[in-house]
Amino acid sequence: MARPPGLSMAEALRTMGSALEPHGVARVELHVTAAGVAVERADGAERRAYSWGDLQRLSEQQRQQRQEDADAASWVAPLALTRWSALLRIVGQLLDGRRLGECVIDATLATPAAPRDCQVRVLVGDDVLIDGDDVRMHLVRVRTRQIARQHPPLPLASAAPERPWWAVWRR
């Protein structure tokens, strides 16, 4: 089954991240394929596969929960890279922007003590297409746009002065 048209990579990976958060895992490897996403913990303790249909159902459930009680802007907060849902959402946005489908994502969360020090590598074959620097830069761009929307620039004075600024000394 291919990824459903209404499910972006950002939403699918955010959903995957939300499923990872209760487990307290610090590092994972995600295998994104035409069938879905398989997640493997770095310690090898668990491997679990989600079909695209599973991710779409989980996404819808999580969306309903978020509408009830969530802060929509919390994923771009300063500690965003310490949470799987935010980190993987950003990776998904980068994948959507590059129209990448199948890949391997090797990721390690940042810690609260070093909230920008996440480790990310998105591999297609042996090529690293997205890394931690790309993730941090994208987060800065998103936060900048969000701040600009919350605090629009002040309008310039609309009335023209009666005389030019350089003629102030004249009366």
C-alpha cells in the first residue's frame, strides 16, 4: 500500500514520534518504505512496523486529542528537539519539501541540557540527504515565521510631513 494522498510525511513521522515518546527511547532508526514505516530501537530491543493505513488511523486519533487540549505552537518551542514528535515532524517537513519517499532515518534526541544537539541522518542508499544541521536550520525558519505572525511589524507613519526633514530649521 502506498502512502495515502492526505497523509504528509511530516504528519506520518510526527505520529510515529508520538508513539515513541512514552517509551523513553533516545535513539531510533526508521525505515520508510512503500509499505509504511518500521522503527527499530538502537538497543535492538524492539522492531515494529506500521503500515501507512495504521499511521493514518493513529494520526486521526491524535489529531482529535490535540484539538481537545493541545498547544498548537509547542512543537517549535526551544525544547522541541528533545521530543520525538517535534523532531520527526521537522524531518518529515524536510522530506516533503524534497519529495523523498523511501529512506532510512537514524535519529537521536537532544537532551534538555543540550536542547539543540539532536543527531539526524536521512539516508538514501549511502548518501546523507538531511542531517542535524538541516533540522536545526529548518526549526529556526519555522520559529521565525511563527514569531513574525504573532508580532507583525508596526506600520510606517502614513502622513507625509508638511516639509522635508532637512528643512526643519526653517520656520
